[in-house]
Amino acid sequence: MSKLWGGRFTKGTNKLVEEYTASIEFDKVLAEEDVQGSLAHVTMLGKCGILPQEDVETIKAGLNKVLDKVRAGEIVFSVADEDIHMNIEKNLIEEIGPVGGKLHTGRSRNDQVATDMHLYLRNRVVELVALLHELQGALIGQAKDNLETIVPGYTHLQRAQPILFAHHLLAYVSMFRRDAERLTDSYKRINVLPLGAGALAGTTFPIDRHFVAEQLGFDSVYENSLDAVSDRDFIVEFLANASLVMTHLSRLSEELVLWSSTEFSFVELDDAFCTGSSIMPQKKNPDVPELVRGKTGRVYGNLIGLLTVLKSLPLAYNKDMQEDKEGMFDTVATLTGALQLFAPMISTMKVNKARMREAVNTDFSNATDIADFLVGKGLPFRQAHEVIGKTVLYCINEGKFLLDLTLDEFKQFSPLFDDQIYAVLQPEAVVNARNVYGGTATVQVQAAIGRAEADLTAAGEWVKQHGGAV
């Protein structure tokens, strides 16, 4: 069978051109969405009297047979047929004869491919929000188990102030909640129907775009036919949102790599999420977080790649836009894989509470509280800061920590010190002194867990409403 568009041409396409311009090797992923859109389109053609109902039913039956073959892996996609749309249509015509050629009435591949990508990304966004839901749940579970676990908090990767480990984990819950919110908000821009825009200007057939939108579950249709076929903002937005998710996963990955090292020994990742060395039998490598950290760059690259493709394109459709798909598919696969691994990896992670406590007891992260203690005694903060700096320097020179000092040693730096300083310097006291909204005090962290669980319930409802599972 010749090219479906070959009537105007006098010679066949150069084989190298065929191979270079074909997209079937990657856009075959859209097979189900392509059939789904075609079923809605042909149903509308029958409703509007554009095709006789007999033809409509024949085409629908043929499309369902083609879909069954796709799912069974029985269709061999051909580079000669360029893309998923032409491959599906060729197979349809082979299945039901020339009547299959009527399917493309009133549409173009331009609005067809845009519709396929809207359908595809709509489903993937719901799945990704559900996976973020699972990861947040895993982090909340670990936070609940570590409400009394105190760990050094860091700035500049230097020990700064003691915090609850639960508080640290909840920081990532907040990040991933924002990620989920961005994805759910993007859904309304994804869930807009381009079909019916034709190649760029609409169609002469009396179609009903809103009927198609209703069948496919779209909330609205594109207002402008040029915009409908040339818009890829929804993919750029998805790639940007995915890049932020990967940023947050990469930050957490970096901490897992550090925490699981011998130098920290704060956590141990389950064997199921680590690998060994081919030469060093003692090694247990945190390969999953390392690889997630590494794959973050490819997701960034997919975002920049599409922005670069779009930056100089005149309206409406251009062949350059074929480059919108591989990066999108790759990002979906990369992000999905990372999230699928992260939730169980966090859930099964063992926390070395004793090592964390040891770290807190052998540093100067409680120094700020001495300054606050002296401020409470009436000393200006800047003077208190200097006093504590000298006290810490003395400890370093003497090989001591603050709780090792006698009261007389404290008093040589300020007469305002008294026995209360020892209670103030206890890690639990340091943590619970920060009893402000969003702070690390136990009561505040407990409240934060409650809020996080409520948010998670609401997110779960959104996923269920949009056809996903949690």
C-alpha cells in the first residue's frame, strides 16, 4: 500500500529520509491514546451525520480489533508508515477495507497527535501524583517512628542546631506536597482538547468538538485552532514540574548517600535497594539514590531541549515539534521509576538512633541556646554571641564539649551563668525550646504530622476522582 499522503508525489521517499523523519520507534507508546481519540472522533462523525452510521460502526469495530492486536503485541509497526497515526490507520484499512480511510475525515495528524499527547500526559500526571502520595506516606511513617530521635541539623554541611529527625523528614514531605500540587494544578491545562483544529485552521465539516471533549473526559476545548496544534506549553510545564520533583529527590538522595556512609552511619538502607562491589566484598553501595541523583540531569536536559525546540517556531505546526515526545516519554519513565523505588526504600530504611544521639552529644550545636540563655539574663545578643564564641574556643582547646564544663569554667566567661545552664543545654531542651509554628519542638512536629496526613488524605481523594489509585 502506498503512502496515505502520496497522491501529490511522483517518486518514493528516500529510505534515509524515511528512517530519519519517522517517529514510530518512540511514538508507538501512544497507540492506546491514538485509538481512544479515534473512537471518539468517529463517533462524533456519525452523530453529526458526516459519516453514515453503518460506516461508523464498522470503523469502531475495526479500531477495537486493532487495539486488541496492539495489546497482544501482534502488530509490527512500520517505519515506512512514519508514525503511530499512520500505522494505526494502515492496520485499520487492512482490517476493514477502504472504509477505514474515512476515519480521518475532519481531522489532521496535527490535531490528532496533540490530542494523543494530552490524553497520555493526563493519565501520567495522575499516576505520578499517586506515587508522590506513597512517598510522602513513607516519610510520614518514618517521622512517626522518630518523634524522639534527635539528630544534628546542618547548615553549610556543618553541625548547626539539634533537631528532631522527624522534623528533617517532614521538610521533604513539604517539598513533595508542593510537587504534587504543581502537578494537580497543571492537570487543568493538560485536560484541554485540541481535536477539531484540523491542520491549523479548523475544518469545513460540521463537527462537534465539545461532544468529542465530553466523550474523552476533557474539561474544555482549545479556543484557537492555531494554538491548539502548536501549543506544547503543557509538556514544558510538565517537564518543569518533573525537574523540580527530581531536584527534591536528588537532594534527599544526597543525604541518604551521606547518612549511610561509615562517616555518618545515621541510616542503613535495606539490602534490596543496594548493590555490592565486583572486587571489594565488604561494600554495600547506595546505588538507587546515586542513580536518581545522576538521572536528575537528563530530566533537566529534556526540559531545556523542548524549550530550545519551541523558542523560534512560527505558527502553526512544524516538523521540529516531533522532538517534543522522546523527552516527555523519557521523563515520565525516569520519574516514575525513581518514585516507585523511593517509597519502599524509605519505608524499609533503618535509623541508627544511638549514632544520631552520639553525634548530638559530641558537637557544639547547642551553643545558640547558651546565647539565648544569657540574653534572657539581660545581656545583649551580640555580647552573648562573643561570650559563647570564646566558650566554644576554650572547649576546643581543652578537648571538651559544653556539657563537660564545670560551672566555674562557665563563669570565667560570664558571671550570669548558673546551674540552670545544664538543663538548657540538654538536647531535648534545645529541641523543645523551638516551640513555634513550623519549629522542631516535639509538640510542633506532632502537629505538623497531623497536618501532613490531612493533606495526604485530600491528595488521595484527588487521585481517586481522576481515575487513579492510592
